[in-house]
Amino acid sequence: MKMSHIPFGTTDWSTVARTEHSAQAGQAFWRTQQFGEVRVRMVEYTPGYLSDHWCSKGHVLLCLAGELHTELDNGSRHVLLPGMSYQVADGAEAHRSSAPKGATLFIVD
């Protein structure tokens, strides 16, 4: 990820429009800002959320609240609690998320 030509700015996430995204179970709500090629999101997963796809896009992800479960295509499983993060490159391990108790995430990709 290369960040260039992005002037200093602040974001009040409560004022960014919330959009709903598909899920196999539960709901996903995103608040998204685009800065050139960099997408920054505040994401909320409702309790019982299960992604409807495997993702191979790279991210830096920080768990702000709740609990995020991430399964990799190699079968390994990881749990993030508030204050924990993960990072994965584009085209690296495919991953799929769930949030049995719900989660709030900050994601840069």
C-alpha cells in the first residue's frame, strides 16, 4: 500500500454514511472513506455474523470492540479481542471472518 497525495484530515466516523453489506449470517455495516487508492473503513458486525465469501485482499485490521474470529484457507483459526490486530498482504492467505458476539473493526486496505 502506497499512501501519497493525501493531505492531513480528520474523520468523524459518526457522520460517515453507513452501508449494509451481504453476509451468510448476521449483518455487516461499513462506514467507508477513500483516500486515493487507500480505503479506510469502520466496520460493525452484528452478533452471529459470518462472511459470505473468502477474501484474498490485503488488510491491516484493528479490533476495537467485540470479538473477531478469522479462519484462513489453510484451516488455522485466530481470535482478535479489542486492541489486537492482524495484517495480511494482497494475494496471501485467503481469510473469512465471523463474529459470534459481534465486533467493531477499523480496517485499512
